[in-house]
Amino acid sequence: MVDKHYPKYLIILKLMKKNKKTLFLQPNPVFFFIFILFWATAALAQENLFSMGADSEKAAWDIEARELTYDKDTDVYTAEGEVVIKRGDRVLKCDYARLDRKTMIAVTRGNVEYKAGGDELRGDQLTIDLKLQSGELEKGRLFLKKNNYHVTGDRILKTGEATYHVQGGTITSCDGEDPAWKITAKEFEVTMEGYGQLHQATFRAGNIPILYAPYLAFPAKTKRQSGLLLPEPGYSERDGAILNVPFYWAIADHMDATFYQLGMSKRGYLQGGEFRYVASPTSKGAFMADYLFKDLGSEKEFKEGRISEPYNERYWFRGKANQDLPNGFLLKVDLDWASDRDYLKEFRGIGNGMDRNRPYFLSEFGRDLDDETQLDRRNSAIVSRSFGNYNFIGGFQYFQELDKSDDALNQMPYLRFDSLRFEVWKNFFLQWYSSYNNYYRKNNDRGQVADLIPTLSYPYKLKQYLNIDTSLGVDQTFFQVDNKQSSQVSDYASRTVPNFRLDLSSDIQRIFDISSPAVQKLKHSIRPQVVYNYVPDVTQNDLPNFVTPITKINTVTYYLTNILTTKSLVGKGKEGEEIHSYLDFLYFKLYQTYDINEATRDESTPRITTPAGGLSSISTTGTTGVITTPGPRRPFSDITGEIEIVFGPNLRLRSYAGWSPYDNLISTQTHTLNLSTSGGNWVSLEYQTSGGDQFRQLNSSFFWKISPTWTANFLNRWSIDQNKNYETNVGLAYNHQCWGIKALYVETPDDRKVRVSFSLKGLGEF
């Protein structure tokens, strides 16, 4: 029998049914007030009554409708007009619903819409089990939010909370009624965070059939997953037609791997692999390997003079890792091992070559790979730990010598224990560097070296105007030699070299009030500085060649640094206080060194010059100079200037230049201009010279968001003095809402190549 009938909305003169009887509502104020009170009470009763059927679940199901009827005999609710059945984020809307309270099965029709966790089902008629989250939809549409999948089907079966079976349907990740691409299939299954399986599938661009497959599987995950990535085709004049097919393996939540099957019609088959793991934010690693089974084009490349010798099997292993160890120690590993001296140059632009590896390693580990022209490839394992004012570093460093000279100094092992500067007594500060190295190589001298360099300093401020920092140190070196190449070298010996440094500086500032709405104040900071460095001439004739000689130094270096800083009002804080921003918009530094030893040198003896800018600190590797041929005295170094101008948030200029007072020319210079926009576009121009105008190079690059869907990038390195192009890289990409295509053209002196890549949102991207 029908027990209760509740109205949801107050509509004057609306018919209400109760036990098959009719009640007419009259529009008078008293009855209106009673009706409101009755409606509120009835609505509350309606919610509690329906919630009683959910005693096995943590949350209750609620039902709302214009008309709601409950039959006690069958324990069935019947709802009509703007029906809403909900619990949490699960909402079922329709024009008509019949809900069996015992089974929690709802039969609905008319503008059916079911939402759960962002997913949506829409259609004409839906039968759904609200407990098991399963059901059947006729002539419906399904939207899966996580992957942006749009699915249509003659019959859609919801077989579980996140699983669907579709008959006679389509799937796409494109929004809108006319998708750019879609896949039609006789039937398919989709499991969120799993896979989709399609039977008798046809891939269509618009309405044009492109590909057919009797069976097709695709990922339906938002998390990492194993599977084939989209292939990457290309063409190279040197390597021929190229096809790279990557396979991704999601090993576990904290590790994965990618395998590359790279075919080159003129070079052969290359198998590549990459393994990555992340144990914690500070513990992670990435290791990569490529193996070319047989280089089909090596003989031709050798005959044309592009490589040093013909090769057969070729490979390259590389990797980096940062790993936390017990007791606060940190391990850093770097691997770099190639089959030959030409591999890195020839294959730097392949799918997982050096062009892609270098920015990845630099961003993830803060350490770059050596340039491809470096023939001594560094492999190392370093352990470090900080003990407050003290630092420990130890490990191994081994070089693979691709030139087969066997003369690289391998450190097996090396240890360092240094201190920060700390006060020992009444403004006297102590700092030291200590190290031990066991140098090994097949050819030439090898042996052990121990260094201890303590430095005592006394900083003092004179009348708030002059900063005086005086330091005195000594470089004490002990060494033992094996495999001596000269009888002048001692088997066991030591070296003691003192050093002295005097640093005088002052800080001058003035603040100017600016009558500008954008800038309130301008601060001009000037720091003049004079540094004197002295190292006496010490006889070092018995040193092995793995111990760097310390040359005598007697130099005075001046520095003049200017900084302009603006202070701007940003706004008000929560308590009404002013909030300001500060910007160093101009930085300018000028410096030059005067060499007293050079000024008094006999012009018939070799000339020794110190590094540009003099010596700013004492190094654990010793103080070295550059020895040149005898000639006229040149005590003054180049006048070197560094400047950085920030014209605004989007425009920045950096310049570095050295002017020779003897040659009356700019000996070296680098100028870089960077322009960017708030929309993500940027342009970079760089001009470099060295040796006067003997070597000149222009580097240019840009990234341009042509439109919301089109982007372009460009890179060029051009030698002006040789009138030669080192590299040109041009890329064009189209990114639709649900698909994308990228084309890349690369030209180098020995090759030209084109690479194309595709992506379909939700099905595969790389």
C-alpha cells in the first residue's frame, strides 16, 4: 500500500496525493504558514526515512523529487519530476526513478545523468545497482574525467566501480561533438587505472578511416604504466631512415625503465635502455646504455674523413646517482663510458642521445655530462658529509681515455677534510684545507700526495669606513713517487710554500628619494677593493709531474663594484603595514691586476702571468700561472668589466669584456641579451669573441607561442670569422586539445636530419 507522499517544492494550487485522495491548497496566509511548516517537517522525514535503508553503509542515500511515493508492501520508492538520488559525490538525476530499497537497484528513464568521482553517464534509460556500482545504459554517453575519455555506445554496461563494457561504440579524448580523431569498435572494455581493449577497431581522423586492427589495447591510467610509447620517425642524410620505438616499464612506484628500439637504415640497429629510481627527494638515480650491434656506415664515414677509424660494435654507458647513506653521509656517482672517440659526436642527436641527456642530468642531479669533444671521460664515486664547521669528501675518480694515451691522473682514492673559517682567539680566525690523493696511471709518474694548507686571518674594521682582512697561510705538501720518468724527481720529498694576503675594502652607500609611483627609493652601493697577494719563489725542481708547481706571486688587484637597487611599494599587509620589493637592476664590476714580479722581470726570461683578477683565495691544488715566451714586460693584466642590467621583468643584458692595455683591443668578450614575455615567449642573443677578433661566434635562439595551438623554436650557432654554421635547430609543434605533432630539423657540419613525433592525449605521449 502507498504510505506517504511528499512534495518537494511549494507551488500554490498544486495537487497533492495521499492514499489516492486529493487535497486542494487555498492561497490564504495562515494556511501558507502551516504548509511551509509541514513541508519542512515532511522533507526532514523523507530524508531520515530513506536513510534507514543504508544501514550497511557508512553514509546514507538521499532522494529528492517533485513527487515521491513509498510502498510498504514492496519496499519500493517511486519518484517523478527532477529526481535526484545522491550519496557523497555519487549523484543520479532523471525524470523518473523506481528504487527497490532491499536490492538498492534503481530503474530510471528520461534525461538520465549519473556522476561518480568526476565520471559521467548520460542516456535515455539506466538500470543501476547503487551498492555494487554496476548498471546498464541504453544509447548512452560516458565521460571518464581522469583521461578525458568521451565514450558513446549503443549499450554501455558499468560492470564495477571503475570498469565499463561498451557495445557498438566510439572512444576519443577530444571535446566537442565533432572530434578530431576517434576510435570506433564493435565492442570494448575500459578499466580506469588499467587498460582498454578494443575489438574490430578503426582509427578515424574526423570521419575518415585511417587504420584498422582486429584487436587493440590502450592505457586507461593516469598513473605510470608499462607499454609501448608512440614511435618516433625521422630521416638523416648520414644515418638514413630512422624509427625509434620506445617501450616503457613501470617497475614499481619508485622506479621505472624505458627501452629504445632504434633502427637506422644506413647504420644498423641500436638497442637503448634507461633505468630510473627515486627512493626519496635526495636519493635518486638514472642510468642509460646504448648498444649498436654493427655499424653499417662506419667504413664510409672513415673513408670520407669524418671519423678517426672504422668501427664495428659501438656503445655508450652513462648515469648519475645521489644516494643518502647512514649517519648523514651522501654518495654521488657519475658514469660515462663510450666505445670510441667518435661515438658521442656522431650520435649526440639520437632519441636518447647527449642532446637530451645533458639537460636532464643537469636539472635532476645538478651535474652535467662532459662535452662530446672531451676524450677523457670521467667516472667517479664520491662520499661526503658535513660536521658543523668541517666537511669531509672522499672517493674515486677514474678516466676512460678515448685517445688511449694512458696518462690521465686517476685518483684511487682521494680524501679531503676541510674547515670553515672559525674564531680561535680574539678576532683571529683559522681555516684549513687538507687532502690525500693516490694518483694512478699506466704511463708517466704516479704516486701519493698529501696536502695541508692552514690559513690564519685577522679581519678588522677601521673607524667604520675601512675593512681590513689580513691572512697568512702555508702550503705543506708531502709526496711519494712510483714509476719515475726522471732521475731529478725524488722518491720521497716535501714542499713548504707560505702565502700572504691583504684585503682592503670599503662599503659606500647613498639612498635617493624618487618621485615616481613605481619606485620610492634608489640605493647606490659602491665597493672599492684592493687585494695584495704574495707567494715567494721556492725551489721545486724535484717535483713529479702529478704535483702542480706553485709559482711565485707578487700582485696587486683593484676592484670597483657598483650596484643600483630600487625599492618599490607592493601593497599593504594584513595589519596595514607597507610591503616593499627590492631589485638590483644594475650591477657593474671593474678589475685589473698589477704584477710586481713581471714589472721587475729580466726581459730575456719567460713571462709568468697570474689568472685574470688576481687570486681571490688559496686553492688546495696550488697557485699556478701561465708561462709564455720571453718578451717585453707586461705587468698590467687586461682591464676586465662585468655588467648586468635588468631593464624590467622581461629584459636582461649580461656583458663580460677584457681590454688589453698593450694590444689596445678587446681580447675577449661575451654579451648576452635575454627577452621574454609573460606569455612564455623568449629570445636570446649571444655574441662571443676571443683573441681579439680572431674567434667570433654568434648564438641565437627563441621560443615563440604563435597561437594557443602552435609553437616554434629555433637555435643557431654561427662562427663569424670562419663563416661556418656549427648547428641549426628548427622545431615546429601543433598542440590540439587532444592531439599534437612536432617536427624538428637539425643541421650540423656533418649531417642533416628531420624528426617527427606524434601524441594522442590519453593514448600515448613522449
